[in-house]
Amino acid sequence: MRPTMHDATTETARRGASAMRIARRLAALAPLLIVAACASDRFASSPGPATGTGYRSAGAATSGSDFEPLPPSASAEVIASPLPPAPGTAAAPDGSTVAPGTLGPDGTLSGTGGTPGPVASLGSQPTSAPPAPTRSAMTGGWTAREAAGGSCRITLSSAPALDLYKASTSGCGGRDLQSVNAWDLRDGEVYLYSRGSVVARLKGGGSSFNGVLAKSGAPLTLSR
């Protein structure tokens, strides 16, 4: 049976419809293919940690950059100048600072806010020692104060008693002081005796002497 004209027309229409469907599918896939191609190109052209195909080094990427490096800035010049002296200090001729009341290089008092002058005195003056006692200054009446708080009178005489000098007491409560009958001055120290034995030994000068009793070690003071 031979194909008719109607069958040929139907076959041509069917093929045209199929071609249209394929063309529409290709048109729909075209944007996706373009995006995939662009992404592949970016990955191939981006620099990577290793050299090889599809990677560029950092130097090569920078060489084609449109940015130009900035010129190095000139370093600021540092000018050193001495600082002003701190409050309460004065500037010395050599530029150093001197605290108030200190000596300068020329031996004058500097930093006082006025014209330096010679130093009158530095520190406190030492107290002069009392004059050494003499036998003539020791003779006479003295007030003796014992450790218990009581007091009595001791009289030192200039009359000799063998190699010592006579002494007497009145109103003393301690037996050691009651028995004192002689005294002497040796090497600036006063010795009180009782029948040839030392009762007390005192040191001092002027109108006050301090010491201890020989037997008990109790303190004893002579004053006028």
C-alpha cells in the first residue's frame, strides 16, 4: 500500500514538532551552560597555594593589577630638647637639675630660688660634753636617790682619810649608803666607800651623776 499525500504531511508535522521541542530544551539549558563555563574559568584563573596548570602566582596576579603602590612616606624628623626642671628644682649651668638645699659643683647652696650663697651650716651642731669633774667641784652636799624611790643626803668632804677623802650620810634607808664614810675621784668616776670597800660607782658631770650599788646592782643617782 503506497503512502498518500496526507501521510507525508502528517510525518513532516511530527518531525517539526519534535525539532521545536529540542530547540526549546537547548534554549532552556543555555544559561546554565554559560554559568558553568564562567565558574570554571574563575577557578582556573584564581591563584592557589601550589603552582601548576590553571593557577597564577601572587606576583603575576599583582603585576597586572590596576592599583599602583603608594610612595613611602618620609620619616618625621625627631628634635630632642631638654625637658623643663621639675617643680621645686633648679636648673644647673650644665643643664642638670639640682634639688633645693643641695650643693652645686662650686660648693654653694643651689636650688633655693635665689642667688646661691655659701653654706652657713649643715646639720645640727654636736652637743658639747660636760666638763670632767674635779675633787674641788665634788665636795659639798648631794642628794642621793635610791632604787626604791627614797632619797637622802650625802656629804663629800675635802678632808683626807688615809688615801681617800671623808664622807657622811643622813636619812638613807639602805644599809650600804648608811655605812658610807669615804669617797674618791678616779678617771672621772666617783667612788663611795665603806670601811675600805667600794659601795657605789658613778659617772657623769656637772650637777648629776648616775651609777649602781656594788652589792645589789641597784641604780643610784647623785644630784644637786
